Amino acid sequence: MPPASPALPPLHRTFLEHTVRDGGTEARYACACFVEQILADTAACRAAPAAAHTLLDEVRQACLALATAVATGPGQEVPHPSAAFLQYAMLSAVAQTTALWRAGAARGDATAEALLRHATDWKTPECYAYDLADLSPVHGQATAWLRETAPRGPVFVVGVRTGGSYLAPLWAAAVAARGCQAAAWTTLRPLRRAGRAELVPAETDRLPSELPPGTTIVAVDDQPDTGNTARAVRDALIRRFPAARDIVFASPGRVYHLDDGGLRPVVETSPVHTAPPRLWQSLAPADADRLTARARAHGILPTDGTRYRPAPFRGPFQERYGPSAGSGPNTDGVPAEPGPRRISPRNRPFSLVPDAGEDGAYHFRFVGTGPHGGAGARTLAALGEFLPPVRHHLDGYLVTAHEPGLLPLGHALAGPSGPWRRRALEAVVRYWRGLEVLGGLGEVDRAVVHDPRDRLDTALRRLRERLSGPLPVDGAWLDRHLPRRAALGGIHGRVLRTSLPYSHQSWHWRVKVPAGAHEPVAVRRFGLDWVWGGVGSLESEIASFVVENRLDGACLDELRAALADDPLLDAALELAGEALWWNVKSWLRRCPAPDAGAARRIREDLDAMARYVAGLR
């Protein structure tokens, strides 16, 4: 097939190219499911053309055919849908989303705006990122449930996007194999409004007008947290199908009933294959030898007999780069208390450290598995200038050799000036330009805006409640330093996939200052993978960098010269106050019950950032 069209946004193009290069059934399945999610979100807009619904039906049939092949296992020949069809479907899906943005479909229509934001994003399903699951066990789980439960009537499968786009076809394939399909499988998108999940009427109205008598509805999604989304889905399905026999919920490894007490698991199975064990399945302290053996077998560790021990990797709330003392990480993802049981190795990066010290250590950060992780690894390779030179990709981990001599970039920039400083800032600009080239998600309507002030105000209110006391940022500060309207896509009307939600703090920027004037400058960016990120503008990236690293006037002048785009930098500085929002979000996420020391640090950090932003005026 010919190369993917340049009309595709960079991330979509990379994912499609990875699919074609891989050629396997699971890669094509993941690509088809990704297109389903884009098309379904676009088609749910009131202004969507009929062609979007027609193509969506075709793509869902492709997902079903590929799900059957995934369940059969490796070696299954599935000539259709072809890579050419997937390319056509993705090009068409993106073109229809872009057309709605350009036509102003999101102006004055909050539902359409939310749907188009979802359709524009590059979302990694939890089974490849936050809560790992292998695909064939999902089909096996559905087959076992059908066999053991033996529903007396037909079954209707509904996926809850985004995870349901990838999981529901596997359930639908099992239902079709049993011959008890009530209607073609479909997906629905809950939207958040005022803290509640609501479904889109234009989408629920396109569900079948009725189902055969005695139908059981299976709603398939990622593993739930509070159950609020499940309740919203159940209520919408009951309104549409009051005669349905039952509504059950399924996620990888679990089937639930929803009652007044919440979601209650009634079936539990393993969502992953146990052999061969991958790195993230060998992180319990007792498995240290198995962990190091796998790393050594894949050429990561030297074969000279050096003994390594696992150690937790210090995260962005610490100041040092490198491993800390302590026991090996327990990353089996199973807490002792009731509730969601997640296999989420991203929360526990680790190092393998030799007895001789950290200079010979290797650091393991989970960046995603499956086709999404593979495509992400290609993007990381393209940004390799900002990673340590010795690196590997195994079992969804980015593995890097420890690089001694790195300093916090912000501290170094504040020190004595020299030719290296300009070169370091030029490297940072190359990173931003690389984000545009590699992480771009396409155009959005320039008239669509968001309210940075209200967003930060809401987060600060939650933080005040958590700390039970005042903060050094008040409404008057917000009025002076944050606009109430900012373009979603910035001054150029383009959005990109950003890792800022998890990599905003200055800890993530490091530098190796050269000893001589003509030696190269090594700038490193930790957490540049965006599997855990979100949609943002380039202005947000620039604003966060400036504030986190406290650039002084001379550095700002050098940055302006390196960027060579005064309107872009000026727009970023107008958003400087937004940098506080990323931090408040992180504190809320990482400090559910802050002690006195943590509360003091939060206030001090917030005060320092607020003072710096005020000084930019």
C-alpha cells in the first residue's frame, strides 16, 4: 500500500504506519478499534453527515472480524479488513472530524465540542496502559460467561468508550459464535457535566428501537472506579429498553451486577496470560531473580555476572535523579483493601542497581504495551536526543542506562552564563518543534475557547478544602494573571498530545553542562511519553517550562531568540499562570491526605510560582 497521506495528523500517521509495518492481527484490530472510537465520537455530533454513520457500521464489522481472529490466536489468516481499508477508514474519520471543526459545529454546542475533543485525541485504552489486560482472555471470559450463565434470551453488547471500543468487539464475537446476538454491537460515550456522567441523546436515539424479548444487555468498559459512569449507562439503557431482562457490566477479568450498593463483582478471572512472564509480572520482591534474568536475556543487562537488585525509582516529587535506597517494588497491582484491582506498572517505575553503585544502574519506566505502546516507542526513538543514549524497549518499558552528571536545568540556567546556555535553550525549542511534528493531533476551530482562570479556581478550591486552610493564591491573583478565555488550539489553531499532566515539574528537565565552550550540551526530558497525557497547545508547553524553571530576563531573551516566534512566546507568557494548575492537579492526585510537612511544601511551592508569574508582568 502507498505511504499514509500527510493529511493525517502525525500521531495518527505514526499509528497507521506501525500497523502496516507490524501486519499482525492484533495491530490491525487495535487500529480498527481506534478508528471506531474516532468515528463514533464524530458521528454522535448532531451535524455529522450520514457518511459517518455508514462508515462507522463498516468499521464495526471490521472490528468484529478481527476480534474473532484475535481470539483464535497467532497464525490466523485474516485477509480482510486489509491495511488499505484501515488507511481509508482513518483518513475518512479524521477528515470528517476536521470538517466539523472547520464548519463551526462546536460553537455554542458544548456536547459537540466535547465529542470533537474526544475524536481529536489519541487515546490509549487502559488494557495497554493503565490496567493491563491481554485481548484473547477477554474473549475467553465472555465465552465462559455465556456458557456458565446460559442467558435464556439473546444478548446485546454495548461498549462504553474509550475502553469499550477495544473490548466490546471481543464480547460481540463470543456472542455471535454462540448465535445469540440481539443486535449489532455498538458503543456509547458518557460525557462529564457538573461532575456527573451523561450520555449523548443523539447517540442513544440511534440505538435499536427495541430488542427481542428476554434480551440481556452487556455493557463493556475498562474497570470502573466509583461506578458513576456505569449508573449513567444503566439508566440510559433502561430508559431505551425498559423490557430488557437484565443489564450486566463487564471489564477485563470481571463481570458485575449493579445494585443499590454499587457494582458487585459476580465473576472474576485473570485478565492476562501468565506465560511467558513479562517484566511487569515479575516485580514482586520474591521475583527479583526472574526479573533480572529476563532483562539480561533481552540484552539490557551485561552478561558479565554483575548482580543487580531492584529499587524504586524516585519520582517527580523527589529532587534527585536516580534510585533510592529501599526494598524492591511490589507492582502486582493488587491492593489488600476492596476496590479496583489494577495491573498498572506505570505507577511504580524501578531501577536495577548493581552492588557497585547507581552509575551502572538501568531505569525502567512503563510507557505502554500492545500496538499503542509500540507506536509510542517509535515516537520516543524519534525524540531520542532528549533521552539517555543507551536505551531499550521491552514489555512496554522504556529502559535507559543511568547517565551521571545531569543537573536540574532550571538551576543550571540560573547560574553563570555561557555559550552553552543558548545551545541548551535551542535544544528545548527543538523539543517543542518535535512535539508539533510527532505529537500533533490536527486542527481545531480557532473560535473554541476554554477558561483557564475558572479551571485553576476550581482546583484551588479543592486544594483549600484538603489542606483545611488558606493558600497564597486568591481570586485577585487569578484576575490579574490568568485570562478567562484562551483558544483551545492556541494562536495557530492546532493541538498536540502533551505529557504535561505528569511531566510538568522542573525535575523532568536535566542538563549536562559541557566543560569546554565547544563541547555539546546534553538536554534530557524525562516523562516525554504522552500515553498518560492529554490534549494541549504548544503555548501550554512553553508556559510551563518558563515558570517551572524560573527563567530570568536574560534567559527569556535568549529563549525568544531561539524560538524566533514572538507571537507564540507572548501568547505563552499570557498563560504563565496556567502552570500553577498542572501543579495543583498533581498535588490533588498524589497527596490524598497530606501531612503537615507536605502541606507546608505545597504552600511554599505555590507561593514561589505565584510570585514568579506576578514578576513576569
